[in-house]
Amino acid sequence: MSLDKMDKTVIDRVIRVDHAGEYGANRIYAGQMAILGRTSVGPVIQQMWDQEKEHLTKFKELMIAHRVRPTVLLPVWNVAGFMLGAGTALLGKEGAMACTVAVEESISQHYNNQIRTLMEEDPEIYKELLQIIKNFRDDELEHHDIGLEHDAEMAPAYSVLKSVIQIGCRAAVFLSERI
């Protein structure tokens, strides 16, 4: 990526929030694995977590390359993510999968918004970053679908649970973009 032509404010915002989101997703899957890791759904969660680890590694690399500071909220996302993952996993595999559906749907929408923003800025300058975000968005959509295939909608109070988690996701995105 050509650093001299990029809008530093846009790059900082995109990379900071995406790093925070992938960090949070890793903590959610860690919480789910702590509760469900030795169950029949453990390998499914592990597979999704492994992809999230790759995403986080890539955003760490981008942070260094573009000299982007992380959000100051990482300690909060550390605890909140693990608690969300473990808490929903305590509802059973359906609760964990409902969490996955809610988070991955929110993040997919967030990535789509970023893709639109970067396309409006300059698709050629942001070509590499756009490809990364598109690939990761596709992984998140796959996780969303896996959650649905594993009975997410059977979770207790699924609609309420999904809505509350998505409100939290939107708040996390808003805050992580800025601080």
C-alpha cells in the first residue's frame, strides 16, 4: 500500500477499529472454548477461532506498517469479549452460536461500510486494504452461517440476545474508531 497517498485519518480509523474487533472476536472465542471446548461443538468453535487469529495477526502487521496506535479500550475488550463468549456458552451451544451469529452479522455489516468508504475515497490507493477487508468479511459471513447451522436460533430468547449483543457491537465499533 502506498503510504504517501493515503488519508492517515481514514487508515488510522479503519485499522484501529478492525484490530480491536478481531481482538474482541478472539476473546469471545476463547470464552466459548473455555466452556464448550471439550464438547461436540468445540472443533467448530476452534476452526472459527483459528481464522480470527489469522485476522488479528494481519491487523497487528498493518498497525505496525502504518504506525497506527491500538484503541485504549483493549483491556475492556479483553474482559468483555471473554465474558460474552463464556456467558453465552453457559447457555449451551445454542447460546454460543447465537453470540456468533450476532457478532459476525454486525462485523460483516461494519466491513461492508468500510468497503464503501474506501471505494468512495479511492479504490486504487486502498486496493490491498480493500482485498483484506473483503476476505475477512467473507470469513465472518461464513462464521455467521455456521452459527445458524448449529442451532443459534434455538437459544433462549434468541431475538433479544442477538439484539443486545449487536447493540454492544455497534457501541464497541463507535468507541474503538475514536479512542
